[in-house]
Amino acid sequence: MTRLTSAILGAVAISAAVFAFGAAQAQQGGKLANDPAHQAFPSFKIGEGLYYVGASDYTSYLIVTKAGLIVIDGGDAPTGHQVVQNIRALGFDPKQVKILLNTHEHFDHAAGLAEIRRAAAPDAKFYVSAKDGAIVAAGGRGDPFLKDPRFYYEPVKPDVIVKDGDRVSLGGWTLTAHITPGHTPGCTTWTFPVTVAGKVRQALDHCSSTVLPGYKLGKTETYPGQTADFEKSFATWKSLPCDVFLASHGKFYGMTAKKAALDAGKADAFVDPAGCKAFYAGAEAAFRAELKNQNP
């Protein structure tokens, strides 16, 4: 099996598994103990000031600045609790979280935001794209695909709406928002510089490029313009610098294996521009195959 084929099959399998477990989890009020995606995972350092604080697959990242903390994504509801605990385990105070960012509005990345915001500083600001922000503010209601109430969650009202190319800065750190829709109408990929193994690298936190089982593309679409959104987003993703490859799901970038390599002494384990490129090649091939299948 080629690396490209493996990437395609992996993307499909991941999306199906994540949402199958997610549905069951939602039915249990976020308490399904054997959901492998939100199992506890130890927090760890990726680079200078950059830490992993998420679950076994639902990711969350902590950035430590001179003026406070930044958190990207909250996972599902159980993951949100873990994020707060992981921040404390690293020796930081969740009350110092000043900025909360989101990649996209699906429950497995946004349902934990409310818990993190409660633990954050009173003046903490939630930054999100306009289209996804409206859905997060409604607790998942209004998503063009996940219409089942099982996927709803505690709403979080946005404080700042980010547009494509907007920069979010705090304490010497600057993150750039890239609106890359398709997976959701306002999916946002974040890029920022980070020092890893003594060298400044460009980090990319990928929103998602997955065509979920049941999405409609081409002549009939899950939401108007979705196909064109995917096309534009793939062009954007391929143009962005991606030295340190991160994403909204750990499985997208081999998080567990890279953590093992880090523990074994490989300080630059998360530096993976080739893996980033291969991932996008596989994801785009999967998108085009599905588009052709639906529009023969």
C-alpha cells in the first residue's frame, strides 16, 4: 500500500470512527467511558511555549505568552475538563487564559470550550470565524449537516469575529487565521511561528479537510458553495508554510507516534513538513474521488 493510499483510507476511517463514537458519546451526555477519542492523555511540550493539552485524539493546544495563555480548541465536553486539568498539571493557572481560539464548530472541537472559558480569566476573549461562530453561539444548532440534537452542546458566545488573514496577538505571539471552509462553513486553520529544537519553525494547526460520510458535493451540496470552498481551501493549505504539523485530530498527524519519538529524545519529533504535504495530497485525492463518485 502506498503512503498516499494509506493517507486516503486513513482519512475516511478516521472521519467515520470519530463521528460514530461521537454520536454514542452525545447519547450518553458526553460520558461514554470507552470513547477512544477523548481518553485522558498526558500534556507535553511541543516547542518553546507550545504545549499539547488535549485528549487522546480530540486536540487542544496551549500557548504560553508573557501576557497570559492562549488555548486553541476545547474538544468535546469531557475533553474540555481534561484541558483545564492538563493546564494545571503543566504548572500553569487556567485563570491566565486570555484568548480562546477554535478551528471549527463541530461538537468534538467546540463542546469543551464552555468549560475552559469558565476556568479562564474574566476578560478572556473567544475568537472565531463568523459562520462557525454563529453555530458555536447556538451550541451546535444550525450546522448544515449535524442536525441531530445529540450533537448539540453548551453555547459559547464569540467576543471577536476573525476574517481570513486576521492576526491574533498576545505577549509576543502572533497567530494568523486562514478561513478554510468545506468541512464546515467557517473552518479556520491557524498558523504561527514557534521555536522547536532551537530553531524558529512555522506551525500549522489544520482545521479539517475531511469529507464526512453523507456530505453532498457537486450538483447537490450539503451547503451552498461547499464544493468550491473545498477547492479554494486545498489551494490555501498547499500554499501555507507547515514545518510543525498540528491538527484538530491527533490521528491526522500521527500525534501518538510523534509523542513517543519525543519521549525517546527526538526534540524535533513534531517537525514534519513532508508529513504535512503527504496529508494534504491524500486528503485532496479523497475529496476528488468522492466528488467524482457523486458526479459521474
